[in-house]
Amino acid sequence: MGTIPPAGRLYRFTGLDAAAAGLYASLAAVLSLAAAPVTALVQQILPDPATAVYAINLAFYASVGLFAVASAWRVIARDLLILATRPWFTLAMIPLSIVAMLVLTAVLVTVTGSAKESRNQLGLQSLIQQLPAWFVVPLLVVLGPFVEEYLFRHLLIGKLSRHLNIWVCCVLSGLCFAAIHVVGREGLVLPALAPYLGMGAVLVAVYVWTGKNVVFSYFVHAAKNLLALLLIYAIPPQLLGG
């Protein structure tokens, strides 16, 4: 068995963190402001619109993910080692966390009167229905959740809390996580933000509760996305409004 290393310098910001965050923000801005021209350019190589959108998102998350792994691999190794010391806890808490996420999201959606699915969710459903599962899983279950947990939990809470109050960091993490999923679509209005605020709140909670274990919050995030994919593939498109 290995030993769990001390935190040491694991929560200091590095140049790799700056590169990952800067690349994410820059690419997100480009795709938000110039999605149509970028898609048209990629379609010169990949004529199918769904495949082109998939390729753009895959390149986006893979490029940021490379910097994220290079920066956080020591934290990832430590967190995996910690979870390995209590595997039954991990296996039990992942589904319980997803249930809590679904309940909180339902409450927020009901309170804000946001029964309609967001454009982001509808766009994902449309893309998923046009692509095979072996295309979608690496993006939405592996890469996407890892990059988002690295940015919104590991950086905005784990590292930023060395300089700001941790509760301020938690609020910032949840708000930024929700905002990035609706910016350039519905806008920053509460009904559009509500589903992602519920999801983000639970991810923040499990991250802090497990001692800033980014691997655990990643497992929860990935499992939630996998559940959503299974439901979308299992339910006929006409029932989803497709």
C-alpha cells in the first residue's frame, strides 16, 4: 500500500493552472461569441453538423484536460489513494449524492417555476440522439466532468481558499459552474440557472465534505452525466421532444 502524502504545495496556484484556466476561458468565449463560424470551418473537414459540434467540444475539453492532468496529477493520485482506503463509502455515497442532487434540483426548479428544459440541455439531447454512445461517453462522462471539477472545485475552492474564506469560494464555485452552462444561451436568469445551481451545490458539498477530494466530486459528476445519458438513449426521441 502507498502512503498518503501531505498537502504541502498541492494547493498553490501554478503556471499550469493559469494555462488551463486561461485556455478554458478563451475557448469558451470564442465558442460563445463565434459558434457558427467555428462550426462552419470545422464542417469543411467534417460535413455532418453533429460530428462537427462533437469534434469542437472534444478538442475543447481535451486541450484543457491536458493542462489539468499535468497540474493536478499529484492531487488525483492522493485522492484516489484516500478513496481506496474506504471503497464501500465511495460506492455508497456516489448514488446517494446523485439522489440529493436530483432532489435539490427539483426543489429549485419548482421554486423558480423553471419546468422547461434549458437550451443547453436540449442541445445536448439533440447531439446525443445523433451520435453513438461510444462517441458521447468519453466527452460527457470522462473529459467534461473532469475538466469542470478541476476548474470549479479544485481551483476555485481547493486552491483559492488559501487566499479567500472557503465559504466565499464555495458560493463562487457554484455560481460560476451554473453560469458557464447558460451564458450565451438563456442568459444569467434564475430559471435558467436553477438546475445547474442544484447540481453545483451538491458537487461543492461533497467536495468540501470529503476533505477537498476532487476525485470523489468527479465520480459523482461523471455518474450523474452517465445516468442522464442512459435515460436519453433509453427513452424514445419523441418522448423527449425530438
